[in-house]
Amino acid sequence: MMYILLTRRTSSIFRSKYFLSLNFTTSSNNYITSVASQNEESGLYGFKILKTAKGFRRFVDEAIERSGELVSYISELPPSVELIRAMDDISDTVCSVVDSAELCRNTHPDKEFVEEANNASIRIHEYLHFLNTNHSLYNAVLKAEQGGLLQTKEAQRAAHSLRVDFEKGGIHLCTDKLDRVNKLNIEIAQLCREFSENTSIDPGFVDIFPASRIPKQIQHLLRPIYRTMPGTLKEKGFRITTDPGTLSSVLQWASDDEVRKQSYIQGNSVPHANLGVLDKLITARHDLAQIMGHQTYAEFAVHPNLASSPEVVMSFLLEMSEIVRPKADEEFNKIGDFKRQRCAKKNGILEPWDEAYFTGMMKSSTYNIDSSVVSAYFPLSQCIEGLKVLVQSLFGAMFYSVPLAPGELWHQDVLKMALHHPEEGDLGYLYLDLYSRKGKYPGCAHFAIKGGRRISETEYQLPAVALVCNFTAPPGSSVARLNHWEVETLFHEFGHALHSLLSRTDYQHFSGTRVALDLAETPSNLFEYYAWDYRVLRTFARHYSTGEVIPEKLVKSMQGAKKMFAATELQRQILYALIDQTLFGEQASSPRDTISVVADLKRQYTSWNHVEGTHWHTRFNHLLNYGAGYYSYLYAKCFAATIWQEVCMEDPLSLATGSSLRTKFLQHGGAEDPSVLLKDLAGDHILRYHNGGIVPDLTAVCKEMELVEVAERW
């Protein structure tokens, strides 16, 4: 259905489109770009209509009014390219509201704006239901696809994609089945919302006394608490809120085994309510898939992607699991030996809450790495300079700061930059919202604000995106200094942004990251390599106080530490993907206990213990937006490894490298067959055809991780 196509997303990617006529303005949504007078009052993201929070109400009204006009227009059109363009206009119009509201409710510090954005989201999604079940639109698209009058490949591809997405919503079914599909989709949306709300409401907590049991470097993350001791003394302690971020810090730094154990068990045992929510979600998705003619939800979800079937996905995951297991077991044994040496316990069992702590110690002792020393070379301002170096070196383009119209930004820390090419002019706009603050989306994500599309032969609607992160400045400083994993994350999200900013498609329908799910993470994974290459790091990584360029010896130590437990991390991702496929795969005659399913898979595919009573998967949000699709991260990892080795590694900052990336991959968005793009960029060997689907070649990943050579097994 159209809703699936309009708002389809991958983890940490949010897409959007705007209906904009010539000169990038319309009477319907009053968008102002940076070329407008900066003294003229604007509104949020440059929309005049969003000068106040209540502007979201009119924003919805005008989008519905404009879309209604287009629906009437389409009903009178013969099968033609103009019909497809008008369909693209509808999605552009509606998603200007959908995605503006999504960004606003996740990042805006003003509660009134958040509330109005939430209400706008509800209203526009109700209207989307009307569009998704509109038979006149579906029949028009069907005739356009079958009419043979669409002269360009992209128009043909757009018609086909629109038709398929309508049918994903069941519009081609009889009335009774369509009603059931609509009810199931509403139920699924409600369950996903409930799952997320439970995760936010119930992060769990552990109270630790005395305060000395908590390392000083993480005490600022915790809330001091006090208890009365015998007499009049009060003892200080800390409440550990076991949200994923805080839990990760505790597991990495707390030397007290019992603190780690309590935190791990509590953090992985909440929210308990999501066990029931997940059971209902699995059932609802299974029922939906069967009505749609598929045996399982995994089959329904995977079918449109490169993999094409769960069988292909599982064969890929099991192949990877088999290859990585020996080295992962070797790493497991090394961690266990290290723990026993440190704890003087010959029979000490390696527990899940030991992993982060002891691997961190092993990396530090082997490579003498101090995270505070590393972060000193990555002040956020210099990391932004690193992004500028990339676009200059690879694409001959530059980022420049854009003067902001009053009311355009949602917080004073937000920056706006334009990506400019000396011959082509501005290519798109990038908002950077990088500092942590209360109430803000807690992770890192790429939000599209506006998708690119061709307006005429001489004019192009420029894309606009926002990168949202949660970096924090150290005490006494106004500038964040990033840990290297944060640098890697920034470059990952920047890969998504470049995919959006550099795409040049006729239709916003295919703009940027609007590609097959198991291709979408490839650019982001590729740009993680740039965060590790010394030839790149030396161009921007400078000490915050001395200006010294980061030493190559330090970078080599960082690279060595990264490789130490790479097999364990890869095995973990394989396990997550196997769990995802299994939960949404074949359903037993009686409901399964998801705790047992997850525990059995962990025991089967890793050497790590499952801790009885824990159920970490009840806050694994990828089961919502990535249901049966989490494997796509591993697809992207393999594709990116091949692209890096074949295209980028020899000279990662050359214009020739950038030209290949841009012209053969990034600029096409979803307008070309993804397998064609991959092979054109990196050669036929980047993928394999298997059992009616496509899997990535594993050679590059195995070479990178020093795993066994991959045999020709398919």
C-alpha cells in the first residue's frame, strides 16, 4: 500500500518528501529554502506554516486539500507518465507532514510542538489509510503499468513499485479480506507503539550501596540516593537506571561483579509487559501474511528484497554462523582465561555480564589504549571538519554554513549546512542536531526532511536531511569530545545523509535511501571504514588543546583493538538476525514462548550462557521496524566490505573513488535494480544468486576478519 512505500524506513533512517513546485515553493505548504531572505520570518524546517505549534493543524489541512485535488486530477488522466508524476506529487505532499511531524516529535524541546506534531501524525495517518485503500488510484496505477506507454525505465519502475505497494495493503483482495487486513494493520501499529512506550516507561533500575562500588567515570550518569544507617548517619548510593546506554557503561566500567550482574539481569528483564505485546504482534503479523497469500510474515517481509525468501536469508545466516563460530569460540575461551587469571578462580564461569568489562580490559592491556586519550583527538568541531574533508576530496564539493531564517530551527545547538558543487550549484541541505538533551530521541538517526526529484528539464527539488545524535560535552567544556565508536556512528549516519543528498532521481519515490531494505545500510556501513582509515583521520583528527594530529601509532592500536573480538560481535549480529527470522517465521500449532526460542538459539549458535529469567528481546526495537529484516545489516556489511576493498581502499579520498561511488551507486537511489548497481560498482563477484534470491559474497568480510576462506558452496 502507499503507506508502506511512503514511510518505509530502516533502523535510524527516516525518509520524507515534499510537494514543491518551481523555485521550491508552493501555496500548499509554503516552504522556504535558504535562498529566501534570512530576515523574513520562517517556520520550523523552513515551512512558513509552522511558525507556531498549531501550524501543524493547518499543515495537515492543506496536505489533505492538495492531495484531494490530485486524486481528482488522476481519476481523469489516461495511463501516462503524467499520472505517475501526479502520484509522486501526492506522496510528496502527504509525507511533508508525516516526516516533519516525525522529526519534530523526536527532537523538539517545546512540549506544545511535540503534542501538535503527535496529533498531526495521527490525523495524516488516518488520511493515508484513505489513500491506501483508494481503488481509483490503484486502478490508475495498474493501467499505467500495463499500458506500455511509460517511456522511461524509472517511470516503469515507479508504476510497478506503486502497484506492488498498494497490493501489500490488500487493496486487490475482496471486501471481507481487505477489512481484515486494515484491522490487522491498525492492531500491528498499536502494538508497535505499545512496545516502544513500555520500553521507554519501564527501563528498570538497581540501587547500589555504598557509592564507592560505582566507578567515578560513570557516576555522573546515575542518580545519587541515600539510606539511613544505624544511628543518625546517612549512606550514599546510586540508582542505576538500566536503560541500554547506561547499562552499557556500567557493564564496561564496573569492577564489582555483583553490580554488573544485578544491572545485567535487571536491564535484560524489562519491560515484562512486552512479552505479551510481542506474542500478539507475532500472531497479528502471521495472520496478515496468510491473508496476503504468504505462509509466514518473514516470507511476506523478505519477498520484495534482494534475498526474496526466508530460505535464502537462513542459508546466508547459517553459512556465516558456520564460518565465524571457530574464531568466536576462540575469543570466548580467551576472555574466560583472562577472567580466571584476574579473579584467581580456576573454575570461574564466563557470564554475559563479564563480556564488556573483560574485553575492555584485554584491549587496554594489549594495546595500551585510554579512551580519554583517544577522545582528545575527536572534538566534535573537528569531526564536522572531517565530514567536510570527505565531500571535498571525494566529490569536489563543499559544505558551507547557511544563514537561518527566524523560526527555522528547533534548538539553538542545531547547525544548517548546504552541500555545494562549484559546477552544479547547491546539491542539498543538512541539519546537524548532535548534542544530547532531555526529551530528545535517545539514539543516532538520519531523518530525511525533503526528498529530491526532478521538477523540469532544468530544475531539481533539492533534498534536505537532518542528522540527530546525542553527544555530550565533558564537565567544564562546551564542546563534546567523541569516543571513537561515536565517530564511527557519526560517519555511519553521514553515509545515509550522502545517499539522500547525492541522489538525483526523477521521482522522490526513489530518492536517496528509498531502496530495497537489504541494500539501504550499505552506504552507511561503507562510510564507517572512513572513520578507521589513518589516511582519512589524519586530515581532521587533532588534539583539542595542542592541535597535534592523531598519531598513526595510536590509530594502529585502535584498529588492533577493534579486531580483537570482531568474530564475537559478528556472531552476535548473526544471532539477532536468526532470532528475528525465527520469531516471524513458521509458527507452531500452539503459541511459542519467545524466551525459550531466544534462549535455545543463543545456546545453539554461541558459547555464551543464557541467564534464566532474562528476556533482552523485549526491548529490541528492531523487531518493530525491521521485523524479519534485521539480516539486512549483515547484507550491508558484506556489500560494504567488498566495495571498500575493490573501489575505495587503494585511494579512499580520491576524486576517482568518489566519482565511482556517486555515479554508479549513490545518485541512483532506488531508481535502478540494486543488483545492477552493486555489480556495476564493484564487479559481478559482489553477490551470488542462490535459490531464486541474491546473497552477498562473503570473501571480503572473511578476508577483513581473517576468517577461513569461503568455498564455492552455492
